[in-house]
Amino acid sequence: MKMNIKKHLLLAALFTVLLLFITVPVAFAGPATQVLVANRTLTAGNPYLLNSGSYGTAANWNVFFDTSTTPTPTLRLKDASFSTLTSGTVNIMVVLGGDVIVELEGNNFLTYSGSKAGSLHGLFCQHGTITFTESAATGTLTIDLHNDAGGTTVVGIREDSYDVYIESGTVDITVYGALSTGIRCTQDVAMIGGQVSIDVTGSTTAIGVRAEGSFGLSGGNITSVAKGYAGGSLYAGDVRVTGGYGEFTSQEGVSGLYWPAGTQDDELIVTCGKVIFSSEEEPAIYDTTSTPRSPSVSGDILVSALSSGAGKTSWTPAMGQLLNNPSFRYVEMIGDCGGSTSPQTGDAGRPWLWLGIGFSALLVGASALWIYRRRRAKTA
């Protein structure tokens, strides 16, 4: 007896979700234990700090390491402003021990300008996941780092072992150095909401967002500009867009989207929202993997020979491949949330295959977001 088609699709979707969580488990390190800010250590017993560098009180603080929000502590920034580097390092703010929620209220600043040997970081989280939110009031964080020392690494936000989530708030990052990166993450970077703007200049390498695992965009707005001789405005192995808006612009010898060699899950799937990749001198999307894959987009794909997007037109396979194509300095991908348009890919002859992939991706994304929301709800 033939199995019902609907049952086939359901089983396939459930298998996809199960496979995802078997092969790519969601990693949470445990709660952060302390925070170092400009030579001051914040702990559960001494959690308050003023911009002056003196420890504060419950009634008067600019930084509050709140460990009462179990299981994940909250690092609350309220009109905080720091430019002093931590002794023995070149970091302004370091989170130690594990996961942390960074809550923004008012206008907050982490800044440095000078010439300092070593790796310079605005916010460095060791062995934990960072989640950015804002309080009931509007919150912003500006990270502005300028290091003239030759051969040094400068990173706005760095996570050393796990993930970075942007849930709400406004984060503006400006970085200048030899090897410059706006956000660098060992595993995944996920934009769930909020606003992020990145402006990175590197005398050698410039990367706007570097996600060693995957980059996900489900809401909010992110714009990234990278200026350098190598790198990419978005440097990631796997890109999934299910909502929101993303624009990754590159100047000089940098691509909009760069897939590094050795990447395993080099997929680009757009089911909703919009994402733009552009480059002044290189292909908008550059894939260095040994087995390049065709992007899957549920709506329209627009291309232009100009990085500005002037004269853009709908792409068809007859125009040539999307990846590594110097004729396309601008690629715009629009997700059709209603699903009325068959996905456009490099293999237009198999629309049912890509419809199944798109359906599975939607279910996986929804499941992952549901699990994430449940974990976040525990901290409320």
C-alpha cells in the first residue's frame, strides 16, 4: 500500500529535526562566574561598578552583574562608558566562566584609540554564550576600537567557545586594525531582533561577522561594511535567513559573503526576509569550498554588475552561476514568506527537491527558536 504523501512529508520533516539535534546539539556552558571591567572584578558578592572605576551600590551603578536571574546571570549596562584596558590584557570587558545575558539601558560605550600590541577586544566572553537584550527602556551599545599597532587582531565582540544571540537593543561596532572583525564567534551567530551596524577596516583582513558555525537571521536589522584586502562582510559556513533584513557590503578585496575552505555545511537558504551581498572589487558571494552548493531562495533573486545594485534584474540560471561570478557584484535575495514562488537555485530543474528542503528548514528554524525561547523564559 502506498503511504500517504502528507505522511511522507511529516516523517521527512521529523527526521530532519531529529538529525539536526543529533549532529548539532545546542551548547550552553553554564552560568558566568565573574566579569572584569577596566581592572575591576565583579562577582555575586561585589556586583556594582561606576564609570569612575569605583565600586557602586544597589542605588548607584553603571554596571551590575546580576546573578539572581538564574540559570543565566545578567550583565546590566546603564549609561556605562569605559576605555581602560584590563591589566595584563588588551580587553575592555571580559566575561568569565560561561553564559551571560547582556542587558542594555541608555547609551553605553566601550572605546579605545591608540597603539597596543596583542589582541584587542571590546567585549570578550570566554567559554559561554552571549545574549544581547535591552531593558524596558531603550538601550544601545557602541563599541569603537582603533589600534594602530601593526599585525594585531582587533575584535568588537568575541565569543570563544559557544554562540552569540542578538534578541533586542541596538549594537554599533566600529573597528580598525591589521586583522579586524566586528563580531567573531566560535559557533553560531543569530539575529532574532534588534539593530546591529558594523563598520570594519583592516589593513590586512576585514570581517564584519565571523561565525565559525552558522549565521541565522530571523528578525531585526543588520548592516555590515568591511574594508580590507581579504575576508568578507559575512564569513560563515552556513547561512539561513527566515526573516528580518541583512545587508553585507564589502570594499576593496573583500566579498559580501565568504565561504571558507573546509566548511562542511556550506548552505545558503532564504525562506523569508531579505538579504543583500555586495562587493566593489570581488564577486558578491565567494565560495572556496571544494563542493560549492546552490543557494535556495523561496522568492526572487536580483543581481547587478554594480555593487550599488543599480540596474539590478531578476536572476535566471541562463545568466550564469551566482557564486564566484565576477559579473555579479550585487546579489539580493528575497524570501517569499507566502511560499507562492518556487525556490530559485542553480538547479532549477528540481523544484520539488528544494521545496522539501525549504519546508524542512522552516520547521527546523521554528523548532530551534521555540527551544531558545523556552530557555530564555527561564531567566525571567
